[in-house]
Amino acid sequence: MIIAAVVIILLNVLLLPAIEGRKVQTTEYSVFLTGVEKGYVKTVEIQDDYIYYVAESDGQEGYFRTVKMNDPDLVDRLHDAKGGLQSLQ
């Protein structure tokens, strides 16, 4: 079971972005929050250990991940985000 979980995580992080032609960059949690506050973050997927998100700046879209922190106000912050999120999973 643990091996299957590791394989799924590796596929999500390494293989799928490569197939789709995009690279996932790792950022600090504070960078993610700043992007949310400024309205750059468009989609967010919260998983067990990481938060994956798409951010747009100057017309360019980027794919990112950051560590999941114990932040009880995160969902409220995302709902109140400037510009509004297109997707929250």
C-alpha cells in the first residue's frame, strides 16, 4: 500500500507534468500566500503533503507546488482571494 502511494505521488509530480509539457516548480508557502493575496493564483489542489497551484502573471501561466502547512484559515483565504479562484480542490 505504501509503495502504491509513492508511485502515485511520483506519477503526479514527475510524469504527468512532463506528458502535459509543463514543469512544476517548488515554492515556499509564503510565496503561495502572496500569490493568493495578489490574485495571481487561479487554481489550487490541496493534497495530503503538498498544495499544487496554477498562477498567472504577465499573461504567463506557471505550475507550482508548496508544502501543506497547518493553516486553519487557508480555505477562507482562498475563497476571499482577489480576482477569485477558478478552481479549488
